[in-house]
Amino acid sequence: MKSETKKVEVGQVWEDNDPRYEVKRTLTVMAIDGDYVECLNSPSGRVTKIKIKRLRPNSTGYRLIKEANDERRD
């Protein structure tokens, strides 16, 4: 079964699915550049570039926790 792939948009927030970390890393999409996204990494505050194909809800990917136009805070 393939993992569902969402359209990646600036402003979305994605959470790391890696079970090895107690503190979950989140990425806020700041820009899209071809096959890559530039993200603000929380809690470190660093800017990171990763491949768009990693933003999918599987064990080594990320899950979408906030849409770009969602005003709620998680």
C-alpha cells in the first residue's frame, strides 16, 4: 500500500514520524524549490532543506499536522 501524498504548500507544518526521538521535530514549510522544500526546523530553529518526497506519512517520513491556511495552533 502506498502512503498518501499531500500537496506541499508554503505555511504547512509537518511532524517527524521517527519513533527514536522523544521530542518530535516539526518542519514549517517556508519555500518550495523544485524537488526540495526549505523548512524552519523546530525545536532547533535551524532552516533545513529536504526532498519533497520525504513529506509523506510513513515510518521514515513526516505527517501533516497543520495546513497552510489553518489558523489553529497545535
